[in-house]
Amino acid sequence: MRNMRQFYITFPNRNAVRTELSWMHYRTLLKLENPLARESYLNETLQQSWSAVPLDEIWLFSSS
């Protein structure tokens, strides 16, 4: 439930939600506090067709 609330707060414009991304993608993106970094990773994920697992691994690597 907390993730759903955070999703609503982070992405308030439901028209901006991308159908190409899964809930796992968005859960990883929600971990990013910096909106510019989140947008950058979102765009890169779409351009590179990353699955949720590599996105999560990239996030873990960059946050350490």
C-alpha cells in the first residue's frame, strides 16, 4: 500500500504513466529521490528496453 501511495505522489498525472513499464520498473524508480535522476532512468529504460531486473541492478550499483 505504501508503494501505491508513493507512486500516486510521484506520478500524479496518470496520463504520464508509461504502459511499457511494469510495476517492478516503477517500484525501482520510486527508490530514486532525485526527480531528474528518476526521469533520466525512466527515459533510459524506455530507450534501451531494460527489464526491471537490470534497472534494479543499475540502481543498486549507483546508490552504493
